[in-house]
Amino acid sequence: MTGWLSLTLGIPRPVVIAVLGVYAILVIATALVWWLQRCSGGGQGELAARVKSWWAMVTVFALAVFIYQPLSAVFLGLISYLALKEYFSMVPSRKIDRVVILAAYLSVPVQYWLAYKAEFGLFVVFIPVWIFLLLPTLMALQGETTGYLKSVGILSWGLMMTVFTLSHMAYLLFSGDAANAVAGGAGLLFFLVFITQFNDVAQFTWGKLFGRHKISPSVSPKKTWEGFLGGVATSIVLAALIGPLLTPMDAMWSAFAGGLISVSGFLGDITESAVKRDVGVKDAGALIPGHGGILDRIDSLTYAAPIFTHFFRYYFYP
Amino acid sequence: MTRLLRWMFFAGPVKLLVLLIMGVNIRGRGNLPRSGPAILVANHNSHLDTLTLISLLPLKTLPLVRPVAALDYFLKNRLLAWFALNIIGILPIDRSGGANPLANSKTALAAGSMLILFPEGSRGEPEKLAEFKRGVALLVKDNPTVPVIPVFMHGLGKALPKGTKLFVPFVCDIYVGEPVPWRDDTRLFMTDLRAAVDGLAAQGDFPPWD
């Protein structure tokens, strides 16, 4: 059946099997939550909402990303757009910068078009060089200097974190076929996103079960060394198991990539927590029940996506 | 025919604009009325206010939903007037000082409509709450059993403020309160209503915008 699905949908067979594997995990998680709810007499509402949202996210992501390539670019671009919009809605801004904010939104389609074309040279400098230079100039030309530097910082950081970093997912998908005979760009993207998201859940779970020693109480009070290290270990093992099936990496390289993704995911999470603390919000939005906003769900990917992509590209691209 | 056009307008482009391109965070969604008659009272920052409020109500009640607005503003050209009356479905108030400017609102309530009212009158300065006008109290006085639901919106004045045509997407925060009961006195009722909207506004902690 997986062979038939792979042929009909035009997706590499290992990715079809991997997505089915994710659904198997969801079935187990749903059963587990149902059992926990029965034991606790109707508690665990937030956990149940989270698992329910996972079903929706996995389905939307799998349908939109792995089936029809131009649609994948639009979908991944939409994730950046929604994240950027959440960001602009929670940070301080100046009325005079409305037009610059609009220009920042317009960089999303361009960046994802470059990722779609796998134009690495332009893709990798468009936001960090061209937009980085253009927007502050636009702002200066508006003529208002009060709060100028602060606004430039807020705008540039937001664009890098929500558009530049996340667009690496699209670049990996569209450029990866040449570097991955095993399962193509789709296999690479699946590996990155699955390990990152599973690592989030693993760090959360290890922390809940054994968390004692806080890593950074003032930024993210729930993060503990036990959760972090448990997550890293889990991700290394998981990556060593699935890496060879989805990527050209052997078990050793996959394990290293798993550790790298796990640590970078943690750093992305901490970084976004610091921003949310600074502006005084708990969640960046309310788009995904049980999870918060889209930024809350993908904060780990803002670090994991570029770090994994550049690591992989350096060692494995032809 | 215009009813179908209106339905298509709100089911398609408006939903896309409000829910995806902008996005809303709603607190107190359960306080929204599910049927008429009812009066939604909201602060007014932007032309998007009306579209956003309408898109929060169930589509099947769309024929009942009537935003109350001054006709003279929209009568500037014929196309705009047609659009305001038939697609947005406004219930025009006559600001020229005729007999009773809210006479048709009263009739509409009696017929089970869901009215949308902006007691600040005009959109004013973005994201600043102006003085409330008393018209709404006069309307409730004649229909004291109709639920009056206070709503506070933040963000639309950033997305499309008065005096510009440049739309910039921002997420809109919406707070819906419990119905404000009639108090047998216009002034007391207006104080309650204003306090309800202020209370909703105080729930939010909005980033600086200046």
C-alpha cells in the first residue's frame, strides 16, 4: 500500500512510511491521554487539546508540504507570514513605520520564491543583506528619528526569525533532491521537522517527569537540565534510527544531526521566551488550541531549520 | 439577488481577510448573540470594525445583522451607497436632524434584527476611546429586554486607521462582555455601558503604538 501511495502522490516511499509512523504515534498518544483522563476523572484538558491540535497540524503539514510542490512553497510561506504577523502584533511599533511593516510582509513571497527556485546565492543574502539594508533606509526617509534605532532592531530581528530562518525548510525541500537519493528533499524536511517537534515533546515530557534543576528561571522557568538532557538523548537515538532511512547520513552522522537539532531547538525556544517575557505576553497568539500561537509552536524551528540546513549542506550537498 | 451577493461577500473574501490575512484573538466568544434581537455595542477605529464584527457572527444569521451607520458619509457616490446599503447592509441613521434618527433601528429590532452600534459616532483617532453618544440608550429604553453586548476591539486601528487607504495586517484582539442590563435611566445606563467597554479594554495589555 505504501508503494501505491508513493506512486500516486509522487512522494518518496520512505516519507510515506514515515508519515504513517507519525499517525501511529498520534494514535498511541491519543489513547494514552484518554487513559490518563479516565484515571484523573476528566482532568488533563490542556494535554487533550494539545494532542488534538497535533492531529490537525500533522495532517495539514503532510497534505500541504508533501503532495504538490508549488503548493508547499505557498504553505511554508504562509507559516512565515502568520509568524511575522503574530510578531508585529505583539511588539511595540511606531505609526510612521506602517509602510515599512508592509514592505517587510512583502519580503515573504520573494524569499519563498527564491527558496522554491533553490537559488542558494540569492536565497541566503536576500533578507540578511538586501532587506536588512533597504528597510532602515526606508525608515530614515520617513523623517522620524525618535525611536528609530529601537524600531530598526525590532523589525530586523523579527524578519530574520520568522522569514529568513523558517524559509530554510522550503530551501531544504526544493534543493534536497540532488543531495538525497534515499528520500529527496521531502525526506530531509521530514527528518528536520519531525526531530525538532519530537524533541520539543521529549524535553517537555522528561522535564515533567524528572525536572529538578532549572536552567534559566528568569527566562523560561519550566526548562530544566533533566528535560533538556533527556530530550537531547531521545533525539540522538531517534535520529540514529530514522536518519539512515530518510537521508544519505549513516547512523553516526544522523545521531550527530539529532543532537544538533535538539540543542538548537532548545536555543530557539529560550530565545523566543526571552522576547515574550520582554513584551509581557505568555503566548504569542491563540491560533492553535493548547499550544498558543504559531510562534509558540515553531520557535524551536527558527534555530533548528537554518542550523541543520547549513550543517547538512556543508557536508552532504554535491 | 443582493442577499446572495451579500452572503458570498461575507462568506468568502471577508472571512479570508478577517480570519487569515489579519487573524483574530477572541475572548468571551460565548457572549456573542446566536440570534436576534440583540445590540452589539463596540468601539470604532476603522472601516474594518464592521466587517470583523459581522464575520464573528454565524453566517446563517447574516440577514438579521444590520450595522447602524450615518448615511451621509456613504452617499458621497452612488456605487458606495449601493454597496453600503445592500452588501454591508447598513441601517442608515439620518444625521440631518429630522424627526427620530433611530426610528428605523427601532423597527428593525422589533423585527428581530441584530444591530451593530458604534456609540463613539465616528472612527476618531485610532486606538483611542472617545466619548459615547446617548442614542443607544434611547433605543434600549424602548426595548429594555433586548440584550446589549459590549465589545472592545484592538488592532484594526493599526491595520487600517482613519485617513489612509494603506492596509497593513495586524492580529486583532477582540473582547466580548456579558450583556449590560437596562437601568431605567439613560445616564446610568450609559455609565454602565461605558464602564463595561472600559473594563474589556483593561483586560488587554497592548504593545505601545505611537
